[in-house]
Amino acid sequence: MRRADLVLVSDHEQRTAFGEVTRAVAPPDPSESLNHGAPRVDHADMELDRIRSCRLRPAATCGTASSRVRAVGFPTAAAMTALEAATTPLTQPALPPGRSIDLLGRGRSFIREAGDPAAPPVVLLHGWCANADVAWWPAFEALAAHHRVIALDHRGHSRGIKDGRAFTLTDCADDVAALAATLGLGPFTAIGYSMGGAIAQLTWLRHRQLVDGLVLCATSRSFSGRPKERGMQSLLDALGPTARAMPAALRAGLASRALARRRTDQELPAWAAPSLRAHDWLRIVEAGQEILRFDSRGWASEIDVPTAVVMTTTDTVVPHGRQLGLAAAIRGATSHELPGGHTACATSPDPFADVLLDACASVAARRALVA
């Protein structure tokens, strides 16, 4: 029997296929986990135990894609609604208004907007496996006092574009340019966190007339080379064919399980889980591969707009030394230290908002000098 003729549902392969991918952006170091303290609920654990009992069985014996999901024991819509309710607190951070938007025929995405439409614009670009809400909720209010703020969900992530195309960082950069054209933005400051920092750099490279400043947070000129990164590359390379062979409904079931596990481990805020369940998990795998291929070391020194680098000081995902190297490579870049690890944007929301605001002010002041 060919591998493509099997439905992949064993607990070990579920964990390997998506648990490791989703945990990759939230390292196990307790100082880097998102601890929101909501209590666990027994029936959510029971649902996870039921999922955990699944086994590998021939696809031909399981009927349609939707019936296969039921046959192998993945949660029904009602069960997932119960699971979502069990892991979502009654309150969540105040978020600015959001809306769906067509990006000049590239597809429909989602943005949140805040601030005075006449103020200098900033475009917020989130990291891998996140979305506009999870990455930027601590900073919306502070930034909106001084800027027109637009935060985008990237393609394949949450409510972002889902057009069936393989994920590329250059497509993300072109999406940002299309967003600017759709909204009629003049030149803007691109603010990127982690993967979003790579997208911000590529937006400057490909659309220089649109970008008049950069704020690069917890990011680098490259993300590969260390043993753990080579291991992640091997994992993602192995996951790609497996994810493509899965029915979309099965991928969604695996992802929901992985998100619930991360919620149990307090690695993500419970209020965020429903929107993160909307990820296209095949594109998430491809995004991880793209991140590990990204390399701006050959051209980052050419960046000629005011730039600030926000450096997470105890980061084990993007080491502090790499962040220092990014700042050193860009002429005139300022450095702004944020104590904490890679998820400091969420674990230290107030310091993150303060440091980010300082970085933006630095970029604005230098831009005013050359205007």
C-alpha cells in the first residue's frame, strides 16, 4: 500500500507533523512561554484524550474526507465548539476594528486599523504562526496615538490570503505593497516581528518607493546555520509531502489538537486560539521552510531608510548576536533592547509597547531630518 493511500492519524505522527511545528515558535524555556493563567477544563482534556486514541488506517476504508475525519476520531464541529469555549476566557485585549480587504486581485486578507488616517502610517507585519492580533495587541493603543496603524494577517495565516499558492516571503512583501495601493497609503514605516522582519526587509528591497522607515523586531538577516535550525529544516522538509497528502479537514483537525496542546501548556493566549485555528497548515509548513531559506546578508547593508532594531535580549530562537549583526549591517540603525525571549511581545506587553514606541520615534526623528 502506498503512503498516499493512508490516512495519517497516529498520535506519534500527529505530534511530529504539527505539534513540533506549532511549538517551534514558542520555545520550552519557561521565560519564553505565554502564561495567561486560565484554568484547564476537564472536558477539553477528555476531547484531547479521544483524539489521542487515533490510529493509521487505509483511506479507502474511511469514505469521504469529512467522514474520514469522523471515522478516525477527530472532533466534530460541536466538539470543537465545546473545546474552544473551554479554552477561551471571557475577556480578551481590546483590539481595534478589523475588516476583510481585497488586495488588488491577489486575494482577500484581513487588517486591523487604528489611529488618525492623516497621521504617518505604519504597517505591522507579524511573525510565523501568529496573526495581527497575537503579535501586536500590546502596541495598538500606544502606536495609534502617533500613527495611522494597519496590521495585516499574512497569507496562509489566520484570516490572510488563501489562494492555493505555495507560500513565499516575496509574495508576502508584494501583498504589503498591494495593501498600500489599496488603501492609498503614501510612504510608510514597515514594522516587522521575527518572520515579519524578513518581510519588512523584502518590502523595502522590492518596493523601495513605498518604504520610508523600518523597525525590525526580534529578527535577523538569516535564520539558519545552527544545529537546531538544520534539524528544523529536516523536519519541515519531511512534513511538506506528508501535509500535502492529507485532506484539508484532517490537517485542520491535527492543527486544532496542536493548538489545544499549546493552550494546555500555556504557550499561547487562550483568546487567540479560535483565530489561529484558521491557519492553512500546509502554508505554515512552507512558511517555516521559507524563513530558513531567507538571507539578506548580501544586501541588508544597502538599506538606506531610517531603521531601528528592537532586540530581544534573551532570545533563543533568534539569538541576540544575530540581532546585533542586523543592526550593525544597516548604516545608522539604532538599537533598542527589550528584555526577554522571542515571545517578549506578549510576555512583556507594556515594556514591548514602550520600546517599540521609542524605536518608531527614533525612525520618525531621523526621517524628519532628511525630509
